[in-house]
Amino acid sequence: MTSSIEETTIITPEDELAAHILIQLSRDSWNRPREEDAIADEAEVPPTLVLQQVSEAPKQPSKRSKCNEIQSKKIRKQPRKRKRVAEEDDSEALTTKKSDNSEETLMLMHEWNQAELDPLEIFPGVAEQFSEPIKKQLTKSDVEDNQSRLMLGMLKVQQRMLPLLEASEDPYEEDGIDVKVYGPNGVVQKMKFKIWNNKTPVLTTGWKEFVAKCGLKMHCDFIAVWMFRHMRTRKICFAIGCSRFPSIQKPLSTRIVREVFSNQN
């Protein structure tokens, strides 16, 4: 007779409670993030945010960078200054090249300007008294055909010539004063004496013919101009004496004009 033993498993309430606790612990462990991952996540910062923070951070230049910046500005300015100085030197050299600045010319002008010219000998029998002369080098504009006028310095005209005029003789008027101009070799030419724009005294209306008759040339011819009142007619007249220096073929330099004609305007 065969006997079978039936094995029976009995689950008590304590076993069920223990099993429930184990399952819950397993679920909590599965869902809880690892501490290392949490630390890594907390430490990680988006790259764009880092770049934004760096770009927005105020830059504090160092003393060395400021010095370098100032020095760089100075270096950039220096070539401009050198260029400006070079341009001035070139301009001065060009002016000197176009004018006569030689020591020989300076000596000639000193001798001519200091020479005592006597208009009573040059123009005898026309006047008893002459004004002090105004001396000048004839320029291109003085002898050009389209100009037809001789310009004189205003200050010297006021000082040396206007005091000889009477109240009825007014060069400031539009028509000016009718005058006779006596020149070299007995040349006599009718002209007008005017003061343009209240500042520029000129001999005009006949000056062009006077230049042709006397053969006056620019640069090499230097003139002395006197005003006088004619002995017989009592009219205002001018006398012009001329000296020629063939070696002078350019305008006088500013240096020579200042040294020789410092009292001329």
C-alpha cells in the first residue's frame, strides 16, 4: 500500500507583511536617482549660458593694455605730423625756387633803396617840391596788358601823398583825379589816380601806354614814384623813375622784401 504525503505550504500574515516591505523597498531603490548622477546634473551648466555670462561680464583693462592703446594712438598720429611738416617744407622750397633770394640781390636792393634820388634833377622845371618816393619792383600784374594799372601801397600813399591834395581833389571818388605822369626820357602820359574800394591806390587809364612807351619789364625793373604839384598848372602830377637790374629775373623773396622794404606797404 503506497502512501503519499501531501506537502502543504502555509503563509502566515507575518510572511505577507515581510514580502510587501521587500517589494516596496525594491521599487524605491529603482526610482531613486543615484547620488553621483544628481551631483553631475546639478554641476552641469548649459554652454550657451556660460558664454553669455562671460560676454556680459565687464572688462577691466589692465594698466599695460591702456599704455599700449595710448602708445598706439601716438604712433598713428606721428606720420600725419611728419607729412604736414614735409608739406610745409615743400611749400617753402617751392616759394624760394620761384623767387630771388640770393645775397647778391639783397645787396643790390639795399644799395638801390638807400640811394638818394633827386627828382628835381630827374625832372627839372616841373615842380619845386616832391613827396617822398614809394619804391617797388614791377610785378607781372603791373605790366600785363589786361591789367592796365599800377598798384601802390595804401599806407605810404596816405602818409606821403594824400597830404598834398586839396579838398576838391578826392581819389576816393569813382572818377578819381586826372593827373599827368612824367617818366624816363621825357615821356608824359595822362592817367587817373584812384583808390579802389577805399584800400587800393592805383594809377590807371593810360598806365598801359606808359609801360609800352618806357619799355618797362617785370622783375628786373624797379621804380620810384613821386607825387608833386606842377609849378605852372598847379595840378597834381606824378613822376616815375626807373632802375633796371638785368640779373634779377624773379620776384624778390619775402626775406629780401622785409629787409629792404620794411617801411614800404
